[in-house]
Amino acid sequence: MADHPLILGAIISTYIPLLAALILLTGQKLGYDLRMLLLFLGIAGIMEAIALGYGIAGRPNLWMLHVYTPIEFSLTLFILSCWQRNHRVRRSIRAGILVYLALYALAKVYQLEDFSPNVLNYFTRPASQLIAGGVAIYTLQQLWYFSEDQLHRNYRLWITAAFLLYNILGVIIFALTFLKDRQSLVFLVYLHALVNITHNLLFTAGIICAIRFKPELVD
């Protein structure tokens, strides 16, 4: 299955927005949001490479999601918080990061979730994706209401859409993994790959907009 064109495409697509950012944004004066996005993309690329290495070696790699989930969640919410016009909302989102991390630590300390290398974090990951998806929906609404220019020129739109797609569909796909039918599970693997490709292309579109329409870089 790993050599299926869709799976390979999903792996390769992880590095497209990272390369685009390194090429187009190097030397630019970036705000916290894009600096955090670069960090997000870099970590995602590293994790993808490690997961691929474990997969080739035939070793279980689901433990990586236990490590990656709090990092992914924190960076996602921090980036989205940068685009809130209301400072109270911005602070609330960032406070939510700390609350989630505290609950995540408690879940691990009290073993409320299995940390085995071949078991998904079946509670903390869908919870993080639901929260991130909800914040992305709110952010899209704010961008729509307060955009003073053509919305498609705003890099925040594309990046927020990428976060929304990845997290909301991620929750749905995760919920369906409890199906026992092998054909359905294979379909979910391919669907997840397609979602990864699409959300990475949305990231890339956002990065292109960030350099193409430079006034939008100003916070």
C-alpha cells in the first residue's frame, strides 16, 4: 500500500509548502504567524521522514502521533490566534493551548490513554482536532466579515482553510477507523492521503499569496 501513487503523493506533498516557504519567504520580514507556520511545516516534514523510515523498517510508528499531537495543536492554535482582531479572543485561544497541554499531560501521567507504539491516541488526538477545527471555522468567519480586499488575495484564508480541512476531516476519518471491514479501512487510508495532499496544496497557495500580495503580510 505504501507504494500506491496516492500514498506517495501524500508523502511528497508534505514538503511542497515547506520548500515554497523556504524559497519564497527567505529574506522577507515575517510576522509571528508565518514564522510559526515555517516551524509547523518543518516539524511536519521531520515527522513524515521519521514515520517513513519506521514504515520501511517494518516497525510500528503510531507512537509518533502521541508526540506530534500536542506540538501540532499548539502551533495550529497559535497561528490562528495571531489573526484574531479581538485581543480577548486571541488571549483565550492561547490560554486554551495551555489548558489542553495540561490535560494531555494528565492523560499520559494517569495512563488514561495507551502509549503503545502501535496504538493511536484515540482520545487526545480527536479532541485536539475538534478544537482546532472549531477555531479554524471561527477564524474563517472573521476573515470573511472583516476582509477589506479580495478574500482570495489574503494568505490567511488559504492557510486557515488548510487547517479546517485537515482537522475536521481528520476527526471523521478517525471515527471511521473503528470499522472492521478491510475494504473500508483501505478506502480511509486513501481518503486520508487525499486530504493530506489537498491541505498541503492549500498551505502552498497561502504561501504564494503571502509573497505575491505583500501588503497582506502586515499584521
